[in-house]
Amino acid sequence: MLKNRIKNIVSIFFATFVIVAVSGAINVKAAIKPKVREKSVTIYTDSEPYTFHFTNLLADSKVSYSSSDKSVIKIKDSLAFPVKVGKATVTISIDQHGKTYTLKVKFKVKEVPKPNNYTENDYKKLAKKQNDYLKKTAEKRNYKYYPRKEDTVKTTKEMDELLTDYTKKYISFILYIPDFSILRSEEEYLDMFPYLTRFKFTQPNIFLDTKSIDVECEISSEAELNWSEQTLMKAIKSKDTSDLDKTGKKRYKEIVKIAASLKGETDFETIKNILDYVSLNVDYEYDETVKERYNMSYALEHGMAVCSGYAKFFHFLCITNGINSRLIHGYTLKDGKVNTDTGHLWNLIELDHKWYHVDVTWDDCYNYEKGYTKKPYRFFMIDDELMKQDHIWDESKYPKADSKNLAIWYSYLEEYPMVTGKKETLSFIKEMAIVLRDSDDSELLLEFNEMSYSDEVYDAVCKYLKKLKKEYGISYKNLKYKSQTLGLGRIYSVILYK
């Protein structure tokens, strides 16, 4: 009981100091040259903003962007927004390890008619042009192996049914068809499946009387949202509520209000504030008759949800605060076996150009046995390796979360409470002395991680411990500390007793 009380009290002290801790944890001995993954990008006037992807970029690097033509590509919050048809080059300046690196990405912005501007004849013309090209390309190929006949789709209707299923499960697959003429155009499929951000036919082939085509597609991070949630998310991103009904506008105002109250001085602080808010304000809904328990609105309005409600609520608050979030669908593991009875939903969060997993549901109430026990921050901003201990997902569909900048730090967080500086340290000791005074225990082994490494803090601790006897009737013995590796502070140990 006393240990749990300590954890609850400690949680208020370390929220704003993680970035300092993480920065100290990285000891770069040699300069690493950063690179941008794509040097040439084609996007469309109605595309989502483009996210730059880097390799060898350190967490404490300073990155700035400039566009050669802001009327074509506008840069805001490290994202590239397509404005109009044209070409522009974005110059990226990276200050890293005492050096400045300059990278360039060339953008080509194309015009794509809005879905509601297409007519039936437009779709037919697009499909004919596309399919003539596919047939001509396929005829140049000469393969001598045979397709699997059982996979052959014969009609446009069968194709629609199959794609409805496959585009939600796979990012690439092969279709076997009697003729390219049964294919709709790529543009029409994108309109049919609004949860897709990309749909592309590639590698057309002819095998005797059968044709094949590869399909490549990309699911939007909003694919897990229902129609009303997608409409609300569209309003959040555009700040245009004209498509919302009365209920939607009410939810919009509430989301914006909550998100504003959770805005921190850094993105990390904002993310942690959101996690703490959702954890404190949402409980797990076990009643299976409540159909709304999967929705963000139920978490917002009733404070109850299952994993999808937790993850969606977290997702909405992150996006509203400008934090790049993705919903990730997978399964959980128990005793090394996949729990296929039900899927699981959690989040991927991008911070300082690196991705991290956040599972709000399990961080709030993870069922280790049959009872639910709060284990703070075990599933907050961790890497793929830690997440794979009890989660599984299709890794090809999502960004890699391979940075251990925060994952390493959180492995220490579970073991020791964390404070930084003289004021926080003394306040923490005071709280613990009061806890011991009011408890039935006669002594308490107090261990905590002080992040500043300051000898001034140690001197202040020695001085303050001597005052506890007079103020609270608490004595102390065996005060000592040891320095952590990786720049993770000093571990203090002291026994308080009555």
C-alpha cells in the first residue's frame, strides 16, 4: 500500500523533465551525417501534408525548412503542404553535432479533380485510358509460369467485393483476372475506399488466357474511424465545421477546449499530458451490450470505452495539438501466444522525427492476471522491441519505431521515482516523511532518481534530512547515492524511520 502511495505522489514531479533526461542519455562520439529518405516527391493539391523522413537524425538536432516557392509548397510545423500545381524545392538545414548539413527535396504538385467533380463518363474514360496502358505494357512481358486459377476474379462486381476486403488487410497483393477491362480506374477506387491515401496498379502481366496485376495501397491513419469520427477529424484538421451537425459541432468544441488545456511547453510534455488526461478520465467499459464503447464520442462524453475508444480519444487530442499520431491495429500476446479472439488498437506517435508506441488502454489498466493493476508509463513512448513483448502487428503497414531514446529512459522510470533539482527533491522527501508519519509502518526505504547530478542537491538533502526529526518526528540513516549510466542521474537511497 505504501509503495503505491509513493508512486502516485511521485508521478506529479517528473512530467516536464524527460527531455533533459533523454538528451543527457545520448552520448554521440562521432558526427553522423543525416539523410532524407526521399529526394523527389510527387503529391497532389488535395493530398495530406507530406512528412519528411530522415535517417541518422539525432533527437537533439535542430531542423529548419525553406521552400523555393511558397505558393506551390508551404512549410508549417515541419510538414510540406501542397498549395497549387507546380514545382518547388525544399531546402532542409540540420544542425547536428556541431555541424550544419543541407539537404534538398524536390516536389512536384499535380492537380487531381475532387471526387464530387467526377462524372460516370469521367470514370469510364479514366478506366479505358488506364486499362489500355496496362494491356500494352503486359504484352511486352513474356512469362512462362501459370497463375493460381483459384484466385482468379472474373467480374467487376467480384473485384469490388475482393478489394473491399483486401485493401483493409494488405498494402500489396496480386489479382488474377480474365481481362483488364473489368478494372475500374485507380481514381474511382480511391473514391470508393476513402480510408485509402494511395491505390496503384503495377506489374501487369499476361499468362496465356489469364492476366495478373499487382496492387499497392496505403491505409490512412483514419481508417479505424467510423464515418462521424472521420467527419469530425476532417473538421479538426481543416478547422472548418460546416460539414458537422449540431452534435458534431458540440464535440468539436469540447475536443478543442480539452486539447488546449493540455498543451505543454514541449511536444513531449503535451503528449504526456494527453496520456495522463485520458488515463484519469476514461475507464474500461466491460459491458458488451454497450455498442458505443468502441467510439471516441463515448470516451469523451461518458468517460468509458474499450481499447479503440481510448486510442481514438488520444489520437484526436494529439492531432488537435499538432502531434503526428497514427492508429495502429494489431493483437495482444499472452504467454507468447496471439490472442485472436479480438483485435487491439493503440497509437504510434512521432516526436523529433522518430516514432514511438503508446498504448493508453494497457497503460491505464493492463490485465497482468485477472485483476487490473496500474503500471504507469510501461506502454508510453516505447520502441518496437519493447512493444513486441506483448503486442503483435503487421509491421509492413506502419513506420518503424526503432529509437530507444525514450524507451531506455522509461525502463528506469518503472524502477525509481524521478525528480530534478533541489526544490523538487526536498518536496518529495517531505511528502514521503508525511506518508511515513501517517502510516502504521515504522520505517521506509526511500529510493529515487535525481537527474541534475548536482552536488548542491546532495548538500541540501543532507541538511534537510536533519530537520525531519523536529518537523515530523522522522529520523534517517544510511544516506548514499550512486551515479547512473547513460546520463540518467543519481540514485539516492536513505532509510526514514520513526
